[in-house]
Amino acid sequence: MTISDQQIRALVFLAKDCRPTGARQWPEDDIFAAVVKERHKSLGAVTLAVIRCAMDKGAQRAACINSAGSHWGDTMLARDYVPESAPVGTRCTVCGYTRARHGAYDINWNNHPFSPPHERMAPEANHAAADTCRSELAPTSGPTERRTLDDLAAANPKLHANLERVRAEIVPDAVTREQE
């Protein structure tokens, strides 16, 4: 679905008002030309990109809308509206297009193989598959016993030396406090 001329004019007005104070102002004709080049994309994606680009104080020209940049960031993650009607279960599970129209669009995020919907499994088959997964994920060893700091220090000479040094500093203080 393409963006109409009226929507483009609204985006031009919005872009002009979103320019920050002190930033170079963009001519309306330049904004219009930049948005027209993106009219094959969804209105939401273009609107977000235009606003983000217009809010960038460093963007000198409206042509930056057409460049690949952070202003397009997450705008193309959401699926565009697909106006064709197709029976349920015949669309690609990634992009939503039918097999016949899959890959026909030059869209950056549509460069994947057709992924047909999976058949629904019977409840008994689901339970069997879950049981198989549970058996494969069974723990390989039992719980380990708690180890004390002394046990760890016995296996590590550096830790043992540090533990002895700390005890030598703390224990005399504790003994003198108990005597008081």
C-alpha cells in the first residue's frame, strides 16, 4: 500500500515543525521529494523515520530521509499491511506474504526463504514430544554438597594464604573485644 499525496503533505508539515531550533530548515519541496521516494513503505515506518531524521540537528538536508541510518532503526521490524486475501495457513510465517508473492518485493527484511505454517499436532503427539524433551533434559548429576570456605581454601593455595592472613588480622581483634 502506497502513501497518498495527502499523507505526504502531512509528513512535510510534520517534518518542518520537528526541526530543532537553530537547525538548518529544509525546503518543503525537498522534504516532499524525499518522502515520495519512500512511499512504497508503510505509513508508520516512513512517519517514524521522517520524525527521527527531522529531529536530528545535524541533518543538513531532507535527502537524509532516504539514506540508511539510525532514523530507520526499528521502523521496518513491524510487518507492512498485506492487502491480498489468502486462505489461512498459506502465508509465510516470517513476512506474511503468500508463496506466489514471496520475494517479489524489494524490501530489505524480506530476504529469507518461504517459511510455511506448521501443521498443528494432535494433543497426544504434543504430550509425547514434551516427554521426549523432558527425558533429554534430565539432569546429568545430582545436587552437589555444600562446600565451606575452608574446603575451597584447601584446594587453592592463594585463597588459603589470604584466608589465613585475614583470620590473623580479625581473630586477635575478636579475642581482645571478648576480654573487655
